[in-house]
Amino acid sequence: MIDLKAFDTDTHLDMTGVANTTVLDSIQYLADLDLLHEVRLLIVPSLNDSLENAARTAAWLRTVDPSMSLKVIGFRKHGTRPQAAQFVEPDLGSLTAIGDTYRAAGFTDVSIV
């Protein structure tokens, strides 16, 4: 399992302070070794919750392994670092729409948390 905070490099930088190159490379590497079982997608409103972002992420993930499991996880304030204090929690409707975007892209094992 691996967490992908954002497929877009600038968004990932805004969320974490670092580029996503290592994460994307790790996803590909683990898939190549048949060791990638799940990608967890953290959703933060106004940062990475657009359906366009989900569609772009889904398109790339399909090139890696269209059979992978995906877990769409809504951001929660509990236990977060201080730099995430300004983030807000998404509503279930937004998470469901994002999950549906991944399903429409062909992923069959998509869960919403």
C-alpha cells in the first residue's frame, strides 16, 4: 500500500512541502514487482478534490496497473501536523463523486473512507 496525496506535482508540493516524484516512482516500481496492492488517495477540499484531478490521476494509475485497489480517503484533522491545520474535511458526497470517477475509469476495487 502506498499513499498518493496528489498526482499534480505543484499540488503535492503545496500539501506536503516536497515533490511527488518519489511517490510516483515507488508506485510504478512496486507495480512492476507485483507488490502494489493498494493506492490510498487522500482528498483535501480545494487542493485535490476536483473531478478533473481524479480523472487525470485515474488515467495515469491505469497505465501502471488497472487492477489495483484504490482507497479514497477524506482528510481528517485528528492527529495531523500543524501545517495541515488549515485543511478542511471533505463531505461524503464529494468523496463518492471522486470514487465514481475512478470506477468510470475502469477501476473495480474502489473504497471510500
